Amino acid sequence: DIQMTQSPSTLSASVGDRVTITCRASQIVSSWLAWYQQRPGKAPQLLISKASTLERGVPSRFSGSGSGTEFTLTISSLQPDDVATYYCQQYLSYPWTFGQGAKVEI
Amino acid sequence: QVQLQESGPGLVKPSQTLSLTCNVSGVSVSNAMHSWGWIRQPAGKGLEWIGRIFTSGATNYNPSLKSRVSISLDAPKNQFSLHLNSMTATDTAVYYCARVPVGAAFDSWGQGTLVTVSS
């Protein structure tokens, strides 16, 4: 199985800060990498697919980059609505696997 | 707009079989551009992919569950189902159904349903 490791596991930042979350894969996943946002008590929501493609309706302050084994999710200006746990997921090979999550607090 | 809604028992006894249904609206489950999947999340923990089914009926399962899991599609009812047998306490989780466009990630999710395994 491809292991996905996110860092940091928790981060606390201020409104307006630039926030970066890293996701590392144990094997090359090319660009088959997605990012999800999960607000407390809610289902995950797809933010970014193919490592850097922003889903329709997702605010432009979110961006994704990387390929191969190292990826980043960036929030350019943190907003109160962004308090959530963020997960990366590889969908190159079965079993599809998720990172352990990165909790963003304000 | 696609909507997914899970339904099924909230409580299952150990060793029993869990059966969950995902009712889909806004798109046909027979649309070959999509496949349909299940994911679960134990309380306070991360996400685990369970498996998915294509409109052809082909399936892929997580090897960690493969011997216990099956996913099926019911096109006339526009729904798909998850069956997980030999349930134990470690299967207690919120179970989500989701749409997976072919070659893409989970782009639409149900709200999730909590399943507790207890006698």
C-alpha cells in the first residue's frame, strides 16, 4: 500500500496568514493526488484534484502543487471558515489511501 | 446537482452483517462516466477507503476488508449498497458513500451514517 504522510498534524495560525500543509507519498503517485476539507461533523469536500486543479466553487485562496511524492496545499489568506481538518488522498493505485489529516485552527 | 444519502441500521451486533444503501439523485448510477464508492471514518480518526463499483458491475476493494465486503449496484432504484460481514467493534465508524468520476477523486459525498457495533 502507498502510505500518505501529512505534516504538520495540527497547526494554529491567525486570520490572514499563509498556511501550507505538506503531503508525502511512500511511492510515486504522479499527479493522482486530491485534497479534501472536512469541517467538524461534516462530510469531506473535494478541494483539489490532480494535485493542482481547483474544484468548481472552491475559493481561489486554496491552491495545490507538487508531483511524484511530495505535495502541498496552500491557503493564501486564512479565513475563519477554513477551520477544518485537511486530508490528502492518492488515487493512483489500489488501495486508495488517505493521509492522517492536518487540523487547522485559528 | 448530484445528491447522495446513506441509509441503514445505526446499530449492528458483533458477527452480524452490515447492509447500507446509498440513494443517488441528480444523476443516474448507470452513467458510465462515474463509479460509486464507500469510505469510513472511526470517531476521531482518519478516512479509510472501502471500495468502489463501476457501472459495469466491476468492483475494487480494500484488501484489508476484501474477504468481508461486497458492493452492488441497483440501477432501477438508482442506488448502490455496501455489505460488510462478520462485524466487530473495530468496524464502528461513520460510513460515507461517494461518487467517483472515472479517473478522478471523490467529488460528491453523502452526509455519512454512524454505525455502531455492539451487543
